[in-house]
Amino acid sequence: MVSRISLILVIIGALNWLMIGIFGYDIVGAIFGGQMAVVSRIVFTIVGLAGLWCITLLFSRNMASANS
């Protein structure tokens, strides 16, 4: 369950970066009051932690067997 939630958060973060890259528009910052707003920083931190968790998916037993 944690892996699935983390993956969803990483996808949301990737979409936010896509918007920044293409349009120069930070959705998270816009919703929560700017990039330096406390709530935005909490969201960025949670998405970053989810990204770190997803690194473990690269080395999980299920992923290893899927690549064989």
C-alpha cells in the first residue's frame, strides 16, 4: 500500500515538473501559496520522500522477477 501511494505521489511530482518545464507554472506552489509557503514545502517534502521510497521498488523481489 505504501508503495502504491508513493508511486502516485511521484507521478504527481513528475507532472508538476512537466508543467514547470513546459509552461513555467508550478501547480503545487500556485495551489498552496507559493514555493516557500509552509504547506507547499510540506507537499514537496512528502513527494520527495515518496521518491526515495520508490527507489526501493527498483530492488524489490517483484521487480527483479519481472525483468528476468
